[in-house]
Amino acid sequence: MRSQLLSAMMLALLVWAAPPALAQQVPLQDKPFAEHKVVLQLSDGDAKKQALVLSVANNLLKAYDPDKIAIEVVAFGPGIDLLLAGSERRKQVESLIAQGVRFDLCLNTVDTIERETGKRPEFIQAATPVQVGVGQILFLAENGYTLVRP
């Protein structure tokens, strides 16, 4: 009993002392039965690369029960073009989101575009904003996700 109390106190101390950067990351997906967890990095604005990322996500959903796999696409840099409201692949992205795939949008990249162009671009509403795209990838990798860079 005493060791359990000590363990609980240590855990509380670790949570309290956690670096602020962790608090800025988006919580993990709520897929309690996921046996596989994959994060797909999208940092390229090339249409072929974007199509490949979408294809990989689709293939993973076909290969595994959607409840048994957590898929997260993290877009940053030129990769965020896929998530623009006017993207030609918008319907594909929204279909994947409806099937449980999460698309993270790097707000640092969005802020940079706004500073450089004077206009904040519009994005697909269902995309999940994260402050630091690479930080989100690191967070996911530290929490059991396998990083894939198609």
C-alpha cells in the first residue's frame, strides 16, 4: 500500500513538472482498441507525394479494421497545401477523416504564410490544428506511433 501511494505521488509530480511543450500537443486519438498506431509525415507540397500519403492511409484502413489502427497525418511546411479549403483532394481527406484518420495542421506554418502574404489561408474545417507539426510527430512517436514518411 505504501509503495502504491509513493508511486501515485511520483506520477503526480512528473505530470506537474512536465515541460510546457507537451501541454501544447494535441491529445492522442481515442482508439482504445488500436493495435497499430501510425503517423504519416507530410512535408512536401508535391501532388504525387500528397496522393501517396492518402493512398497509404487508405491501404492501411483496408488492411486493418479501422478500430484496430490509429492513423494520424501531420502536415507542415508545403505539406499543408493538402489541407487547404480549395484543395482538389478535399473530398478524399474528408472521407479519410470520416473513417477515423486525423489530419494535423501545423499552425507555425500557417502563421508564416500569413506573415509572408498578409492573408491567413482557409483550411478544411475538420483538420486538427497543432502548434508545431514536427513537435506533434515527436509526441506521437514517443507515445508508440510508428513514423512513416511516404
